[in-house]
Amino acid sequence: MTEQGLDKPPDKPRWATIAVGVSHCGAGCTLGDIVAEFAVFGLAVTVAGTALPFEYAGDYVLAVALGLLFQYFAIAPMRGLGVRDGLKAAAKADILSLTAFEIGLFGWMALMAFVFYPAPHHLMPNSPVYWFLMQLGMIIGFASAWPANVWLINRGIKEAM
């Protein structure tokens, strides 16, 4: 005899399902951003006195790579997909979400670089203030990715987690 609630977990509220989907995307974005920021800083690459274009490129490329990897390992086993189909499904589920996250973060990074800390006082990744403000950027990225995740989950493109 099965008691109510022991045979399956309770359904999550809709907002919690979306939040988990955004967090899944945000994990890849955040890790990619951390690695890329330190790589650009370590290589000391700049154009016109700013590293921002290189940070954007590195952040986005690594966010997509890690996000697709995370999404692949979430989707492929659930759907029983091979590598090729699993990567296609992961790309469909995460590219829009990752891009939306990064757009929010990149807007914040531009404000940090050109408004709050313009040259010659740019913040660098070796500063705790830089990482505190990047955390705020991640929150903005989370908020900007929310609508994309609602759309993707509603259409069944991204798994409700």
C-alpha cells in the first residue's frame, strides 16, 4: 500500500521549475565567465584600452560550450539520445537561454567598464569589488534569461526540471 506523497515527489510551483531551468543555464554561463575573465586578464589582451570585447567573446564561447555540455548530460539520458541528437537537443534548449543570460550580463559589464569604473580606473578580475559586481551581473543575467526559459519550457524545447 502506497501512502500519498511517497510514490512521487510533489509537483513544483511553476516559478520553481523556471528558476531551476534558468539556474541550469546560469551555471554554464557563470563558470564560462569566470574562466574567460581570468584568461583575458592573464593574457592582458585589450583593444582601445579595454578588454571588454575579448571578455565578451571568451565569456560567450565558454558559456555556450559549458552550457551545451551540461544540457547534453541532462537531456540525452532522459530522452535516450545519442551524441549527435543529444547535442542538437541541447543546443535547441540552451542557446537562446544562454544568449539571453549573457546579454543581461554584458550590459552590466559595459556599465561597469564605461560608467561606474571608466578608464583609467577599470576594475580587474584580481579585485574583490570586480567579482562582487560580477555577481550582480549574474543576477541581471538570470533575470534576462527568465523569459527565454519560460518560452522554451512552454514549448517543450527545454525540459522542465
